Amino acid sequence: MSAELRAVLFDMDGTLVDTEGLWWEACAAVAAELGLELAGADAAHLLGRPVEHAAAHLLRRSLARRDRASSDGMPPHPGRVPTDGMAAHPGRALPGKFPARPDEVSAEAVGARLTDAFAERIAGGVTPLPGAIRLLDDLGAAGVPVALVSASPRRIVDMVLRTVGAERFRMVVAAEDTERGKPLPDPYLRAAAALGVDPAECVAVEDSPTGLAAARAAGCRVVAVPGDVPAPYGVPAVDSLEKVDLALLRLLTAGKIWIS
């Protein structure tokens, strides 16, 4: 028997609001303080991931860079702000410096700096992506429960909700709300359980491979609105939320439509 649409679960950064570039800029700034330059290969470790994962990745890269410099007998050179396509917004170093020795820097300190850098960049407000508010309002008018499922810390989520409107969401899952974050299914399982629905009766709307993996692992139907990183092969995708409506979500839940 075909499933019916019982809820829609939205990612936040890069899906509902145009913040992915600001997050990359924040990562670039913190990376520069650690003497690093970001590249496209870093995207899989930074985009759609919890802050803790991003911080651990940057710290691992910093320690590896130190070890390479030590083996070459050369002092580590200062990092440069990235200039490739993944760094459309240049990093801006934050006040203060990390300790000179990477092994004296904790992942917690890097994570706190990342959160501060991101918060600084979204403090002036964020821009909803085309079609986002219309879709949220249409779902609300139809009585379809909506949840926000974000890998960002609660502090960041609350700042974004000032623009998007907390009243549009039945419940919100932030990074602190589950022990394990995306790409593991826990955030989506928590959202579905809180709404009292089966994950198979939910559609998750995501922009990153990390988030899509989490939603699929939870058993949700998915639709991708990919940004800089293409959706994985075989995942239904659209290029804008302007192309998503209630009828399409219902057909997707019932397995009667394939989007490409």
C-alpha cells in the first residue's frame, strides 16, 4: 500500500536559507587562523556536517600540516584564504589567535570559533531561498506538519528562525538535540518520532549529500535541492524550491513520481 504524506522535514542551511556560503566563509576564516587554505576537497567534511565534525576535520588538517612541515625541516607557512570556486566569500580572520602549536589547540576551541564566526556573519539577517516561504506557508495551510532538522547549533538555528519564522515549524531539531548528527539518521528519526509519524511517511528536503544520507538512512523519502555539491546519483532533485509543491510531495511519498 502506498504511503501518505504525514510530514515534511526541512534542512536549514543551503535548503531554506542562503547561508551555505557564509558557513564556508566562516570555515575559511578559522582555517586561515590554523594556517590552512581550504579547497573543494574539504566540502564533504564541512558542508552539512555538525560543527564538531568540521572542527575535528580542520584540526586534523592542521596537525598533518605541522607534521609534514616538521619532516621537511621547514617552518609551517601561514595559511591563505582560499580562492577556488568553493570560497566565493573570502575568509576573514577572527580576533585573537590560536596557540602557535596545533597540538595545543582543542577541537572544542575550534568548534567555538567556528560557531562565533558563523554567528557573526548571519547576525545581520539571512535570505530565504526562492520558494521557501511559499512552500512552508502552503504546507501550513494544508495542515501538514513541518519540522526543521539542522546540523547547526541551537544558537545559530534560533538566529535564522527570526527571519524564517519559528511559528512555521511544529518542532525543531538542532545539533545539540541528538548524540549523533548527520549523516547518521538520528536527527531525522528524532523529528519523525516527535511528530508521531513513520519516517516512511515523511519527505525530507535537503541540499547536501550528508543530509540526504541521514534522511535516507532514517527511512524518509527525499528530494534534493543541491547547491555547490551535486546530489548523489539516483536521488530525486530539483534546482529550486519554487518547483516543489504539496501535490509533488504527496506523489513522491506514494512512490508515483521521479524527479530529475
